[in-house]
Amino acid sequence: MCLIAFALNADPACPLLIAANRDEFLDRPTAPLHRWQLDDGTEVVGGRDLRDGGTWLGLSTHGRLAMLTNVRQPLTLAARRSRGELVTRWLQSDGDVKRFAAGIASADYGGFNLVVGDFHARAWHWLSNRDPDAPHASEANVLHQRALHAGIYGLSNASLDTPWPKTQQLKAAIGESLTRASDWLSPLSRALTHDQPVLDPELPRTGVPDHLERALSSPFVRMADRAYGTRTSQVVSARAHGKGFAVTVHEWTHDPTQTVTSLVPERSRRETLVW
């Protein structure tokens, strides 16, 4: 995942709202949103990386959720372990964040931001193996973590709430969506499909060449020359359902070489959980 904005307990009518784009190389084998099981029988709702077996955004039937972004580095080195396994490890865990974090060997992974949550416990945390003050440096020996309280947050390929233009744009869309009883998807659709790079003075400076910063600066990424771009969009929302909540996951699959102007619910894959 390369762009996520999410609202946690910011609106009683919608205690969880997530909007996200996953950018990836076009030849990386991926299964779309579906229900699947881990080796221990844990059921996961989410897409799946078919190369390494993990996922970038996954939910469990018991009310647990995790989502992941990479941290951009000027020089990318092969890591010992896949970041996507961090999501599935959380879904398999007993929900104790301290115990979960203690089991992460930070140096084994490329740079990551990981948000883990337990919907029923109303407990959410951000973890990263990159220093929030210098996320694009190469050191990965310390695990940084922070509890998340009610509010709207954003993540791209820096640190939590780093104010990159596309992150701010998607956070604003989350806020607007929460004010709408109907047509709530439209602000998220506009933000997630926006494919215009920002002006050069607004570009992030992460150590990669300017032409890459420019191509990666829009919420929806197209890099046909590198066979890379936005392959999926996800929207997760929780709404009251009986004595609990119905959590609906929409996923849209894209061809980044084609123009995408909106996210139509009827064209999405959809899974619903009752928490």
C-alpha cells in the first residue's frame, strides 16, 4: 500500500473509515479481495500477495485489522523478510500490542509503516522501523510505536501524518465523507483517482530523482515506462448493524495504463463482516 487515510472513532455513525491505494509493479502476482485462511486457520479478508503470501490490508472475522505502507528509500536493498507478513502476524496474534511489537525484528524488513487495530477494544497503534524525524534514512534497528486516539490520520511513504500533498488530499476527503449521510463515497472516489502530479515546489524530497518524485506525487500513480502504478483502491467502512457493526470492504482493480475517473460501487469486489 502506498497511500492510506483513515478515521478512527471520529464519528459515532461510522467508527472506522479507510481509503487507500496500493501501488505495485504490474507483474507482481496478486489475488484480489477475497476470504482466505492462514496456516493456523485464521480467516483473512483482503487481497493477497501471491509471491510472498502476505497482504497490505487485512481484516479478521474477530474484529482485528492491519494495514501497511512502505517507506521510500533512495536505495532499496533486499530484506530478509516480507513486510506483508506483519499484517497476517497481527491477525494471528492474541491482540497484545506489546507482545506483538516485541516479536518484530526491525532490521529484517524494509522500511514500513504498520497500523494495527482491535475494533472491539477500540485500540489502535502505529508502528514503524524508521525514525519519524528521518524516515528516509537507512537505519532500521529501532521499532517506533504510538497509540492512536480518535481522529483522522494519513500515511504514504514517509511517516504517520507526514503532510505530503496527496496524503493531505485524501485525509480531507475522509473528513468530507464523514459529513455526508448519502453520497459519502464521492469525495473518496475523487481523491483516490486523482492522477495529476503536484507542482515541483510541493514535491516531497526523499532522495530519489525529481522525475520519480513527480510521478509518485499524485494519489493515483501511472508509470507505464516502469510497468508500475496504482493497481487497487480499497474503501473500508463500519456502520451500525443490529447490536454490532457491518464492516464493508470495497476493492477496485485498476489497469494503471488506462484512465480511471471514478470508483463505482457496482464495479467493485465486496466483502462484508459483522463485528
